[in-house]
Amino acid sequence: MGRLAGAAVLAATVGGCSTGASAGDGGPIIVSVSIAAPANAPIFLADELGYFKNLGLDVEVKTIANASLQLATGEIQYGAVNTSTVMEAVAHDIGLQEICVTQMDPSYILAVSDLVWERGHLNDSMSLKEKLTALKGEKLTAIGGREVNPGAKLLESLLAKNDLPPDWIGVLSQASSAASTAAFQNGQVGIVFQPQPVPDQVLSQVPGRIIFNTGDSPLFSEMDGVSWSGIGVSKTYAAENPDISKKICDAIGQANNYLDTNPVQAAEVLQKDMPAFDVKTVQNAMGTYKWAKDAAMSEQQFAESAKVLANLEIIGPPTTEHTDAAFTTDYQ
């Protein structure tokens, strides 16, 4: 269960409450996130713009790290989950289920410090393969380490696509995003491979440059339309509370659509939920994210997503039984 326990799953700050549908104990419905960052923007935005409240939901958004097991047992009602985490859960007979989709086709940015650039004798005329070859022995940080971090697994795929072994670039395991950023800033590592705005943030404090973006590259074209993250819930809780589950997905769908059409305005609303980043940084980051329209996806599209993740060795080979258990359209 290593990948499940170590995966980054949810995030947030406490959101406002409202009257309406609540958890079974009479308290608010908890929707969890692991980090206050743009990846979790749909949850924050659904809270800030009143989408939950307008549907009669009493929701509290909470920051809870590595909450996948709490979601699977129903201790927490709903939360942001990586699709890879859900697939690993069902492979271990853990009743976690993704009921709607937030982010698709992630953009991971590979950036290096000027120190690493100079140490590797890199230059702008080099091909990507030549630059990666020159980075032999350098390190990046990854929350949870090489085996559980999606970015670390994507890095291995990037190296493989350039005929380099998976350990060509080392991975230093860290417990949090803040620790990872600090390791780059103090020179402990010289490479970052994360979604925005982390690369922009670290490069604003430590001189360096971006050398690759998965979202812009044909090397990762197979990830177009892939379910990268979504809303997770105990399969039992969702089935016992179908009306609430549908309203949660409805609110997230509205937030996804707003993010897609109004990224600049969304960033202004969300910046107070993401105090580690200034509003300009959040605005710049929003343009690199792709959100599922209406938070919806067909079961066939999800199954194809699982195959892509398996081909990238982010998850093990999926079975039809596993993909059927991991995702449902019942609440879309």
C-alpha cells in the first residue's frame, strides 16, 4: 500500500459554512485538499463562489495531508485525489472511488538552477536529450520519494523517452512542498519538476531557467485528455448519499467551467486561499492547467486514462475490474 499511503491527495484552508445538506453526524460535509495550490482550485472556487452553498450543501474545506485512507473509510466525506492514488487503492481492495474529474493533461515543468546549468555546461543550442544527459547525478525533490510521487514517475518516463535510465537524475524524498522548495533554495538540489506555480516561485528566489514542459511537448501527447485528478469518496458513502454526491460533482463542474473561461478572475478570487503565492503568480499558473468540462468524463475515457498512466509506469497494469471500481459516472 506504499503508493496509496505516500501519494499527495488533498489540500486547503477552512472554507465558509452554510445551511443545507451535511454529514451524517449533523456536522458540515468535509471536502479535503492536501495543499493550498492551483491544482486544488476547483474545490476552493466552488466554496468561494458559493456553488456548494447554492446547491444546499453545508461544506467545510479542510487541509488534510495524505487523506486517501480517511476518504476510503468515510471518515472524511469528499476530497481531492490523484487518479493514480484511486487506481492503487482499488488494486489493494480499498473502497476509494473517483466520482468526477478536476484536472486533465498535467503540465510538469522541468527547471534547473543556474548553478546546475553551469556545472553541466548546458547551453541553449543543446537538444533536450543533450540537456538531460548533462544532468547526470543531479537531484530533484519529490514528496514521498521516487516510488510514490507522480512527478518523479513522470521524470522516469521523460528519461526513458530519451533513452536514459530511470536513476540518471536522483530523487530526494521530502515530506512537504515547502520542504521541497527549501531544498532547491538552499542548493541541496538543483532541479525542480513540478506543476506551476512552484517552478516560477523557486526561480524567483534562486536564479535558473525552465528547460522542458510536458504540456507543450509531443513526447507526452498521450496524456491529452487523461484524468489526472478528481473528487474521491468512499464508494459506500457515495452510494448511500447519491444526492449529495451529485451536488458535489455539480459544484465542482461549475468551478471547472469558470476556471476554464475566467482564469485571471479565478486567480484573484483564489489568491487568499493560496497565501504562499502572490496573485500574479497564481494568474500565470492558471493558464497551464486544463480542467474537465462539467467535471465529467465517460467510463471509457477513464479506462483509457488508466492505460496511459500504466504505460508511463505511474500505476501498475489496470484491469477492467479495477477501472470499473475506481470510477463511476453515476453522480455526474
